[in-house]
Amino acid sequence: QVQLVESGGGLVQPGGSLRLSCAASGSISSINTMGWYRQAPGNQRELVATILNSGDIANYADSVKGRFTISRGNAKRTLYLQMNNLKLEDTALYYCQARTIFRAYWGQGTQVTVSS
């Protein structure tokens, strides 16, 4: 079992920055990949960024490339998402995901609201 807790969301103006964190606990060694997803009201959940457990290969949605950076903490227990130059359309509930060979685990989400 893997437990995930997100933090760092909030209200920010367009062009601002936020850093999301996801604390993982439980069977950390079983995790193959981790990622951030988001869901805006009325929309389906979409991939934002993923990263391999090794931390050396990351994948980004086209809409966030060049603005967001995903990274892992040294002990692989924390996942980060640095979000710069935020846009109104980045407003969503952001979820942390961890994948093992058996299943995906999700956190409860942290709200990011971009508004002037």
C-alpha cells in the first residue's frame, strides 16, 4: 500500500508561481513512476507530468512544457511540481499519483486557483 498527501495549492495571480508537494508513505520501494494530474470543473482528469522512480526521465503535457517542472526528493518520499508563469487555465484540483506494477494510488488533491 502507498499513501499520498498533497500540499502547496492556493490562490495565485496569473504569471505567479506555486510549488506543490506530495508526501508518499508505505511501500515506497514498490513505486515505478509518480506523477501529477489535474481536473478542472466539468473536465476529465488529465496528465500534467510524470517521472520515473529513478528521477531521470520526465514527461510533460504540452500545455505545461517550459512552465512546470516535476522532481523527486532525495529519499524518493516526496514529489514536487514547480509551477511558474501560471495561467487562468491552470486552475484545477491537482492530484498526485504513484504507480506500482499492480495498481495506481491517488492522493486527495490540492486546489490551485489562478485568478486576478
